[in-house]
Amino acid sequence: MYGPLNITPDRLAAEVQTLQRKLAAGLQTLREVSDTSYGATPRQAVYSDGKLTLYRFVGERAPTAKVPLLIVYALVNRPYMVDLQHDRSLVKGLLARGEDVYIIDWGYPDLSDRWNTLEDYIERFIGGCVDHLRESHGLDAINLLGICQGGAFSLCYAALHPDKVKNLVTMVTPVDFHTPDNMLSHWTREIDVDLFVDTLGNVPADLMNWCYLTLKPYRLFMQKYVGMVDILDDVGELENFLRMERWIFDSPDQAGEAFRQFIKDFYQRNGLVNGGVEIGGREVSLKNLRMPVLNIYAEQDHLVPPDASRALRGLAGTKDYTEISFKGGHIGIYVSGRAQREVPTAIHDWLAQRA
């Protein structure tokens, strides 16, 4: 008997031989791995403001949708997660279904952006992109797809300008920041954010990444790198792994003043639920969301727990509210095989019904 794990000398020797073979193969595989480029889809810059660039994606065929779809990503990571590679691309899936897709690239803030406020990001930057698309397409309103923090920004913009948003889609978007299972919220509620920002100015990207990684320290600091051994002899899988690592650590610094406001108004005061979020002197009320709303969340999301997102149902003023859950986590909802099959179709079909 060798115990419940059934570890025999022969089995252990076989495991060691497999490990040695994988490591030896890895030396050759690493020589064959190309630069981990990202972005599967051609795109064209159509508008800019400071460090912001608005891109239009170019699909294999002309879009059939008459209303453009603007993707608003979070500030804390680079937006190419939605177009990571040819077989993991939310954008490619939307284009294939006829959508006309644009995305905001926020760029990399530096000291000149230290005093950017939430009003700058929501009214000036998002508002500028929306107005550009409205004018260039000859429309009164466009479709908006907000993701994570970009979803919170999109909720604010749409609530302040409901006449400019035809349909609103939110993905893995926090609304109630005080749900009991929101670990990140528990951490930030007691932070002296004034001292934090006054000391640091802009918030370093490495510090932000450290916080996110320590939410799941075993999984993100150890398990995934141990698991990497299993793919050392597969060039394609290793390139996929390195591409994801590049995205994780390719994070912009955060403009200090906007960070201060976001932590206070959203994480500490839970302003979308309790009220009190003001942008440019105007209070944000989700009751002003009169356009159709599609809210998509991930069932295993550790950054935006499902209850944090589902709270939108009771707060939005629209009579046309749809809620869809997908199996997976905060990142898997963009890049998993299931996501490629299900998420673009769900978004396109919902928009098409409201064209």
C-alpha cells in the first residue's frame, strides 16, 4: 500500500523522467518562440486627444451594422485583451457578425496627467470619442460596450448623456462595490487614499499589479508557473502563455487624481448604489439609463463578483434590461474557447434585435 495518492516508486520515476524530458525540450522550444505580438485585427486611428487614440477595427468584410459599437476598456490594463490573438478575440468575433467596432486606447499616463480627473476621462475623453462617432456616422446616438472599470465609466457617461447612447452593454462591470465577497473592495475601503496619492502622485503600475496578484497568491505566483512546465515542448502553447504574461505586466500607471476619486466615490462610498458620484458638478443617477441595457458577468469572477454586477438590475431606469452570465473568470470571458463561441454572438444578437 502506498497511501491515498498511490505514489509508487515506478510512478515517481516516470514523473521525474517526464519532467526531465519537458525541461530538455523547453531549451529548444524557447529558441523557437517568436516575439509575442498581440492584436489579431488590423485597425486604423481615427481620432486622438492627448494620449488617447480611438481606433476603428478593419474586418475581412464591410460591417453591416448601421450603428458603431465603441468599446471602453479599463484604465488599469491595456485594451488589447479583447483582441489578443487570432483565435482569442472578442473583436474578431464581433466583426465576423457584422458589427462596426471601435476601441479607446488610453495610452500610458505620465506626470503631465497627474491631475486628470474622472471628469476628464468620462466627459472629455469618452465624450469626445462618442461625439466624433456621432458626427462621422451622422447619428444622434451610438452603441457603447464598457468593460470592467470602463463599464463603470460607461454607466456614468450613459447616465449623464442618455440621448447619446442607443444601446449600452456592460461586461464584468462592478456596480455594487460593497458585496461581501469583494476582496478588493475590503482592502481599499480603509486606505487613506489622500495620503496614498499625495505621496505617490501617479500610482505605479507595478504596485497595482502586485495588489491584483496577491488576491490569488498561490494560483498567480506559483501554480501557473509550475503548470508552464507541461507546455514547454509546445511552441504554440508557450507563445500563448507568454502573450498573456506580457499583457498582465504591460500595465499603465494610474493618473493620481482620477485614482483618488475612483477609490473614494466607488470603492469607499459605493456611489453607484448610494448616490453621491458627481462628474463635472452633475450627480450620476443610474435611473437615467433609459436605453436598452445588456449586462454580462462571469460566474467565477474574483475581481468583479457576480453580485457586484447583478446589482445593476435594480438600479437602471430602463424597461429593457437583459442579464447574461457566462462560465469563466474575469479574463476567461474574453479568451476562453467557450467565450469565442458564445460572447460575440450574444452581444451581436442582442444589438441586432434593437437595430
